[in-house]
Amino acid sequence: MLTLYGSLESGNVYKVRLLLAQLDIPHRRIDVDQVRGEPRSEPFLAINPIGKVPALKLDDGRLLSESGAILFYLAQGSAFWPDDGWEQAQVLRWMFFEQYNHEPYIAVNRYLLRFSKNPEAAAERVAANAVKGEQALETMERHLRDHEWFGAERYSLADIALYAYTHVAHEGGFDLAGFPSVMAWLSRARARPGHIGLMQETSAEAVWRLGE
Amino acid sequence: MLTLYGSLESGNVYKVRLLLAQLDIPHRRIDVDQVRGEPRSEPFLAINPIGKVPALKLDDGRLLSESGAILFYLAQGSAFWPDDGWEQAQVLRWMFFEQYNHEPYIAVNRYLLRFSKNPEAAAERVAANAVKGEQALETMERHLRDHEWFGAERYSLADIALYAYTHVAHEGGFDLAGFPSVMAWLSRARARPGHIGLMQETSAEAVWRLGE
């Protein structure tokens, strides 16, 4: 059985959990709590020396890091990874956009405002991130004015990757009211078969604590 | 003929130029100078509304952004993209690592120290980036202690993606002397057939100015 390391609250972990739910793949999840610093703890560093979640472990012990790479690996042969080479490249284009232009601002502001002990100390950083995060949302809005999905003609890994932190952007202080096409796309994504919410555990998911 | 938009100095553009050289694919390069702000200029925004380089245009006018997605698209069927699904995922894992944990610190400090008009004003940011960039180099060093290449058993897109800004890390104030495995890997990469330097134009490359 596949083992996924990471916590419910993490959007990067949620991307993988959402795909696993939509593929209906049974798996074990070991809870590794970022807010409590568990990814950098000795028990987890013994599993993943780079101290990052999500991480996926195969039955034979091989380990894969980076949410985008894990999504790619799990989606091979499924409807979430297109057959056409050009569409595949466009799906990756949006997954790289998410990691470079979106997550470092939208996810990081969510983390700073919601989980950090002293958000006031980060006020300057939050303000700078807010500008860059708005730009990412504008890029998404512009694309969605004449596309139903990101990357491919149908719902794909690109939508899963972008959904994770966009749907909780308000927790990072972003107001999606100015991005109507983004809001409509979020609704379409939520209506896909097998969709689960960020905090929603599934019957395919057996949860263990790190160290158990 | 393929058209690549971007300047010689950009490491992200160089990744694509290096792959095109190693695949020996003739192409046209339109120079778009980041230091002069040309990616955000009207003539370029008419081509790529998100204002980013590199961008690759096919003969039929279709456009692809994001260096990682362009590398993926061009390398299909070549020796630079492995056949095995697990190795493909590991190649992508290092390409996402490069964009998330490496480029934002090592490439950005190179930009700030070498190209910005007032590097002193960015001293605090440069110092913070230096810490994160060192961490990325440590992750690479640890991997290379018992691997010849990143991601696959042989030289692949992961090595091309990581080579681009690692080999000019000194321009961002990073000293590679403490990373002997990284230095040895850089030498191995430089010895690959068809390798070109960052500022080296090739006979397969016809260079035009934006607006010509």
C-alpha cells in the first residue's frame, strides 16, 4: 500500500490527497505536522533527508518528493494526465506556474496569517506577497475567460495543483470577488466526481501518527 | 522553425538553449532583454500576455511558457527524458526543486548582485537568499555523494535545469568550494556532447531583435 507523509492542513499534501481520492487509491497517510515542525524532526528526516512533505513511499521503500512529481507519477494512464504531448506540456506549464508564481505568495500568506505565532512581525512580507499573489490570480482570471480548465481541454493535474491553495486564498487575505472566472472554475472543480475538501478524510485513507 | 524568446544572460532561457544545442535543433531566437524590462514591453506582451521568458513558439503559432514545460516538450522521445515512469517522476522532482528551492535564491541573488542598479538596497534580501541558496546546494551535494546525475541513471533534463544557475552561482555570491560533489558534477555536465556555455551562440541559432 502507498504511504503518503503530510498533514491535512497543507495544500501541497492536499493536492496528492485529492488526486488519490479521485483515483480511488487506498493508501496510508502518516501525519507530519508542519506547524509543529515535524518535517524537520529526526524521525521524519530518517525517512526523507530533505525534510519536505508531501512525500510518497512505495511498497518497496522508494521515496518521491515534490507534490508536482508525485501528482505526475500517480496520474500516469489516468484521465488526469492528457495523452497529447502538447497538452501534457501545458499541464506542466501551469504546475510550474503554481509552484513559482502562486504558492510562494498565496500559500505563504495563508501560512503567515493563519499559523505563524507573530503575523505582525511579517507585515512587510505579507504586503509584498499580496501584490505578487494578486498578479498570479490575474493570470489565472485572464486564462479562464476563454478556457474551462488549465492546461488541457478537461480537468487535469493542473486544475488539482491550482485548486489546492486558490480555494483557501481568503485565508491568506486574498479576496476572490474580483476574480469571477476563478470563482466559477473553483465551483466546476468542486463538482468533479470524487472531490474531497481540504480537511475531509476519506475511507480510502488510513491515518497514522509519525513514530507509530 | 521553432522560435525561442529570451536573452543570452538568462539562465532559464539558457536551459532551453542548452537542450536545443544538445538535440541539434535549428531555431530562431528573438532577444528579449530582462535587464531592460523587455518582457513587460508592449511588443512582447502582444506575443506572451504573461510577460515571461523563455517562451517557445511553434510554427503554427502556439506558445508555451515556463522553462520546465518547454524542456519537457522538446525532450520527448530523446535521451534527455527517461523511458521509465519512476525515473521520469524523479527528473520532474528535481526540476520542481530547482524552481522552488534553488532558482528563487541562487538566480535571484545573481540578478540582484550583477544586474540590479542598487544592490546595496537589497542587502537584507540577498543575505536571506544566501541562507536558502546554501541549503539548496547542500541538498544537491548530499544527492551527488552517491549519484552521478539528478533524477535518472544518465544525464537528463534534471541536470540541464540544475546546471543553468548552479554553474554561475558564484555570480550570486555562492562559493562552490564547499560543495566538491557539485563541482565534479558540473564538470561531468560540461563534458556532455553538444554542451554550450551560457553566452555561447550556436550555428543552429539565428538571432533576431524583438520588433524586427
